[in-house]
Amino acid sequence: PLQTRIGHFLRLLGLMLPSSPLKILSHLFIPLFLVAVLFLGPLFMMFLSKELPFQSRFQWAKCWHDLLEWIGIRNYVV
């Protein structure tokens, strides 16, 4: 009874317990894959414009300047 109440409560919240280990793994790895894909977009654009470190258009001064502004600090803290 208590376990069914907890299961019902979680379903009302929109949370469901995975029924198999494969579903648990998919719940873990799909968000990680999504984050990796979202990070690859800006990195690929920087690669194409040759702005990654040790490429021809990379500038250390601009990189440090962007880190030390308020927006840059916010991006790395948050």
C-alpha cells in the first residue's frame, strides 16, 4: 500500500520510476548526449572560423578579456 501510494504520488507529479535497467540507462545517457550535442555547436563554429586555441585567428587577449567581464564571469559561475 505505501509503495503504491508513493508510485501514484510520483505519477501525479509526472515522475515515473523506470521499470528496467535499460530504461534507467536511457534516462541517464539521453540528457548527457543532448548536452554534448548542444556544446558541439559553438565549438564547431569556432573550429570553422579558426578561433579555437592554437588556430590562426585565436587571440589570448580577447579570450581573457571575455572571461573577466561581468557577462563572462556570470557564464562561468552559473
